[in-house]
Amino acid sequence: MTPRRVFILLIASVLVVILAVWMSSNRHPPRATLAGEPVLQGLDKRAVNSVSEIRLSKGDGTKTTLKKGTSDWSVAERDYPADTGKVRKLLLDLAALNVVEEKTSTPENYPALGVEDTTSDKATGTRVEAVTAWKTYGLIVGKSSGAKSGYVRVANAPQSLLVAPLITVDADPRRWLDHTLIDIPQDRIRAIAVKPADGPGYTATRPNKDQSDFTVAEVPKGRKLSSPAAADPIAGSLAGVSLDDVQHSPTAPATGIAHAVFSTFDGLTIDVAGHKEGTKTLVSFTPTSTAQATEAEAKALAARLKGWDFEIPSYKYDGMFRSLEDLLEKLPEPAAKGGKKPAAAAPHGLPPGLPPGLTLPGPGK
């Protein structure tokens, strides 16, 4: 072998060694774990203020779209204000999610954690998408793993994760509505005029706030109220009313409408119209004012409430539209046919109808 060839081989060997050292120094070993890292990289507490829309969906087709307005959020599926506090909590929970440990990356095992793709109607998880101007952050929220942690999978990523804190989401639009409806305390109510869908109407009034019980004027002759306070609960039925669901009022008025008109001492009037649709108990509100003191209040209530039918709990509905009969003392039971009283029950062990003082002979007599 010539000296020239030896020199070339020596140079080649040196180059191979240098290349190996360079590759070794620049090789990053695979990361063993993501523990402690944010689940949604880039969506921190400051970035959540840039989220303009949140989409929640399940495999069965249930979905909610939350849209950010100039000052608050709305539920697109109802075209109605959302519970802004609840939306804010969801965003902060998403920003706070940290990895506890990695779990399965095998699709066949996703259902055990509830993180399978929500394209299947059998999927149990909920897909969450937080939309910003630069990126849409997607996450599939699966089952809980206790009180403080749960399973998730970043959308389109194979790795599922155990994360904390526990995040719970619901794709039902009703769960995201602003449930606050109206709150008129009983001590403000001066008079109530009730016209149920069936049966006679009536009024209940009191002259001043010092009189706690309401006087019902239309008590039928020969009847009386079940108690002096029989009508009082109706006056309290506008306090703390919350909605279960909401829909735009139909153009054609519903049938079987009941009315309860509440008048306050300071000039506010709330006309509540109610009707039933299957199991739903629906009400609408028409606020007006006859005094300057409540004019602004009536306008604010009208701006928020008019044009909507609100589904409220049935016990609240029944409390507003109580029938007159419900306020009255119950009538005595009618006598048996022919004026005869029912036979008294015989003493234990004796046949009915046995004359008084007559006993049956004992055994063996």
C-alpha cells in the first residue's frame, strides 16, 4: 500500500470519528415523561383572554358553542346569554391543566379512559375546542380518576394523559345558560291577580307591608280560606326564580295560557303568562311601571326578558298559578247514597254487622 493511500485512509478515519462525535453530541434522547408540563402548550392564563369561541361536542351529536361578545358570552344554540363565570372557570381550568403521567397511546385502549375520538356515537368523552386568532386548542376530556384528576387526550395526538386538576365539561347547551331570571321579594308585593288556565280568577291584596297576610276577595259564599296565610306563598313565587331552559317566544300565542299579575308597592307590575308544553312549564314576563321610582327597573327587566319563553321548575310554576280551590278549606266528604252512614268496622275477629253486646260462642260451646 502506497503512502498516499495510507494517508487518505487516515484522513477518512478521522472524519468518521469527528462525524460520530458530532452526531452523538446533537442527539436528544427520547423524553421519558411529560410529567409536570402544561397539557395545552401556549394556552396560559394570559392567553385565555384571547379565546373568542369555545366548542363542546359529544359523539351523540350534543353540542354547545360559546361565543364571546363585547362584554359577555352567549350560548349560540339558544341565542341567549351564558353564565360568564362558568365559562371563565372552564378557560382557567384548561390553562391550569398539567400532566401527572402518560397513559396509553393505543387507540383500542382509549375507551377505558373515555378519550376515544368523538366521531363515534358510542364515545363517552367530550371534545373541547378553544379558538384563538392564532390557533385552535383541541382536547378530549375523558373519565375522572378521583376527585382531583382525570384523563384527557390532546386532539389528534396519540398519547393519553392523566392530568390535574380534574376538569369536567358538559356539551348540553342548557348547562351553560345564565340561569338567573327574576328576583322580586315577597315584601315588595302589594297585590296579585291570578287567572288560571281553568277555573275562576281571583285577587289577593294587602293595604301595607305591615300586614303580612293577603286578603282574597273572591271567596265563594259558604267557603273560607284554608288559613289566613293561604295566598301568601303566591306573593313569594317571584323570588329567586331561575330558568331550566329558554326559547324564543312563538309568533302565534300558545293556547291554555294562565296569567298572574304581580303589583308592588313602588309601582312595578309584572304580568306572568304561563302555559304547558308536554312536561315543560313555560312562562313569559311583561314588566311595566306606573311610578318614576321603578321606571328604570321595568325597562331593564323588559330588555332582558321580553321575547322569550322560559322553562322553569314545575313547583315554581304551580306556585304562581294556584287555583282558587287550592286556597280554600276542603269541603266535607259527601254522605253515602241514601243518607246512610257507612257501617262501623267490627272488632277484630268478629264478622261485620254483629249486633252490639252479642258475642260468638267460644270453641266447643
